[in-house]
Amino acid sequence: MERNTKRILAIILIVVIGVGAGVGIWWFIGRGPGYVTPGVSGIPEDQWIKVGCLGDTGEIQGDGNWEGAWLAAYEINTNGGINVNGTDYYVALISEDTDESNPQLETSRGVAAAEKIINVDKAEYIIGGFRTESLKAYWEVVMDNQKLFFGTGAATDYFCEQVEESYNRYKYFFRTMPINSSSLGLETIMFLLTLGPLINATYGEEIFNVAIIRENLDWTVPMYEALVENLEDNTVWNYSVVEDIAYPITATAEDFGPYWNQIETAGARLAIPIISAQGGIYMMKKYAELKPECMVAGIDVQSQSSTFWDDTDGDCVYETIMQPLTNVSKTPVSKDYWNAFADKWGHAPLYTATGAYDAMYLLIHAINETQAFDADTLIDEIETYDKNNPLMGMSPTGPLSAWWPNTHDIVEGWPYGVTEFAQWQDDGTKKCVPAPLVYPSAPFDLVPGSFWPSPWNYTLVESPFQVPDWFGW
């Protein structure tokens, strides 16, 4: 009932927004049975570039994927589409529900969605993917049909490793969001290696004991392993991982009280979440209730949502998370993208939205450069966008866009694929905080003015890091 209610409310909200803005009601019909051509109408079907969105309709990850793809398609279409060999083409979108955010996961639903989007809807290009366990099943359908598939939500290393290991089978897959699990772990480590010394210098407090609280899912394993290996053996700030809680995706709000008790009993002063679903809400509400002397910094996907403050009644305050983008000048197009997205959808973009937006522009750019639509030609073209030939100024999340040609994974590290670290602060806003080993953090850079060369001016950091007021430091 709750799931159906959320979907009904989402549809009502879209209708209200559409009518209130004076726009045609056809804007949202594509979430149902047919294609939409955002921003234009009356385009003959033989001039459509058919893109299918696979994701969990009615959940933030799947809806984000659709919203980002829609916005990019709208911009492309209203700017005249794309001319290929003398004919103008426009992006047409359709979506199918994979139900992959459901804690009671049935991978057959994702497989059925992929089969329908290819065999019935006749999509030529696919954008989406979130839950690893589901994606592992339904991406095989896409590979069987040799369709380009841009992954926008699954971080697990496995997918791009398969490209390298079985290239002829999996060469159709490219990841546009996020950086892979190992890289997410690396950037988390780099952030934490500066957080410990920063807290020590600012408050005279030492934070060495940490706990990891994570979903018991495949994507969290390489991150957990990377965290343990690198946090406990480095030359900057050696932590000790004193607790690891791998909880079932079906965990309820009541389960998180005991989890926090475990963390506090172990003596951890920093909890590192690796969470993609509703557990983040449960975790932060219990955190605010119990008030342990323990900071929270890591991955909490639902906390990326601009509604998370209200969803937790403000209990998310002081949580620091990885977020691909906040409303800062990370790249020349970041703020324009952010503001256009917020104006259209009424909320900030989730990472899947930004990945879908990037995927759409990458696809159209490759089609324009090659004047071709076939997968093999487009693959050959995209493989040239490596560190030696990056795309500049196209993405909101990285000044330069590049992929490893042998794996089709995003090149990690500034100025390519890099996350921000954003904290919910005590004024109810979420702000980008310093991470001087990850991205330009002026005025907190290790070597001010020289450590992070860039071809344009950038402004990322909005605020210093805050510690909970109940610490009494």
C-alpha cells in the first residue's frame, strides 16, 4: 500500500507542477505505456532516437534516472535535435519499471522490464540500472540484443570488469555514474584521512576508532575491504575499524537502535555508512534520538535527496555524505544544470539523474561525431574519450569526462570522475565541505592556489565541517 501510495502521489505532484507551470500535460505521459519527445511534438517516429530508461518507477533512484534523461532530452530537442546525414532527429523516451529498489527483490521483474523495453517498445539505447543483484540479471537481456547500455546507478566493480574480461559480450556497457565501488571507497578514505587531522587540529580531539555500517549487498563488499585495508595502514592518520555491521536490506527502524548501541559499545567515534536504500532514514533518526559521541560520514544515497531533511524531521543534521553534485560551480555547466533540474522537478538531482543526463549527452555527442546510429561505431567513438582525449565542459560533475577504453568505466579523480562531500548543517541546508585530497577545497587546500590546477575558476567548498552540538567540544 505504501509503495502504491507513493506512486500515486508522485503522479499527482507531476500533474500539479505541470498545470501550475502552464505546460502541456503530455510531459509526463511517457512514464506509462508510450514514448514522449520532451519539448517537441508531432515528430514522425522515423526521426526518433529511441532511448529506454530502466529503473524503479516511484522510487528516488528510478525516478531520478528518468528525470535526468528527460531534462537532457528536452534540452537537446528544443535546441533543434541532432542532424544526421541531412535529417533532423529528436530524442524519444520511454521507461519500464524494474522494481529493483524493492527490499523483497525479484530479479525476474527487471528481466521482464528489459525484455519489454527492447522487444515491445523497440528502444535502441538503454539508460539506467541501480541494484547490483537485479542489474546482473537484466543486463544480460540488453547484451543479448547488443544494445548500448549506459549504467547510471550501480557502483559495483563487477560490471566494468566484465567488459574487460569478456569484451565481445559486454562491450555495449558504459558506466556514467557513479564511479565504481573501489573508487568510492578510495575517495571516502581520502576524505577521512583529512577529517581526523582536521578534527584534531580544530578541537584537540583524536578520532581513531571507526565503525562501518553497511547493507549486506554485493556493492558494499569492495568498499568495505578498501576501507579496512587503507584506513588501518597509511602514513597520514591510522584508524582502527572496531565494528562492522552488515545489516539485511529488510532491516526495520527498530533494528537501528541496537546497531547504534553496538557502535557505541565498540568505542567508535566515527561511523561510516555504506547505504543505498531506506536504512539511511532509520539510521539518522536513531542517531538523533540516542546522540552517541560519534560522527557520521560516508555513503547514504537517500540523504542525497533535497527532501531528506524533511523525511527525517531534521534528524539528519551533521551527517556528511558523498554526493556527485551540490549547487556549486564544480564545472562550467554545474549550476545551470542544477537550477534547470530544480525548476523542472522541484527538487535537487539524485546521482542517478545526473548520470542519466550525462549518458544522454554522451550518446548524442557520439552520434553527432560519427553521423551513425549503430552500436559498434558508437562504441569505437566513445572509447576514444580517454584521459588523452577527454570531453571538456559537457558534464555537471567532472570538468573533464573520460572513460577507460578497456573497461568502459569512468576515470576516477579530479578533474574527471570525483564526488563531493556534503554535510547537512544546523541551519537545515546541505553544504559542500572541504576534502583537500579529493577536490579543490579553497580556502582549505593543502597548498593554496597551486595544488589543483584547472582551466577555469571553480568554487566548491561552501562551509567548514560541523560537529554535533551535543559533543560539547
